Amino acid sequence: MATLVRFVKDSTGEITAVFPQLNYNKRLYGTNKKTCYAHIGQHSVCSKDWLKETVRATIVEYADLFHELVSIGYEPLKICK
């Protein structure tokens, strides 16, 4: 089964992979927090409010992060909108 991922760019230009189906600590946060991944910091948490402030990254922008995810075992990945 593929892991759904969305690549976004924040106001600083950092590219982050967001996993929309992976809630971060659902007991504490419900579905408002999602698991994400970035080059620096690796796995982390992001809120739906933060996501509203991002834009979709282009394939050129997220290519390196995509390959990093595959190299650590996220395969197959399915990119969602």
C-alpha cells in the first residue's frame, strides 16, 4: 500500500513532506496535527493551520526530499494534492 504524501513550501522556502493520513498523536490532538518530514529535523508535527499558510511545492523543489524519503523506506509514495 502506498503512503500518501503532499510536498509543500513554507514562507521561508523550506520544503516539507506532509503525510495527510498519518495523524500525530491522535489521542492528544485528534486529527488537527499531521506527521511531516523535512531534510533538517526529519520527522515532526505540523498543524492544519500551518498547512493553510503553505503552497504546493513543484517537482523540482521537492525532488531531493522525495528521494530521501524513498531511501529511508517510504516506498511506494503516492503524491496527493
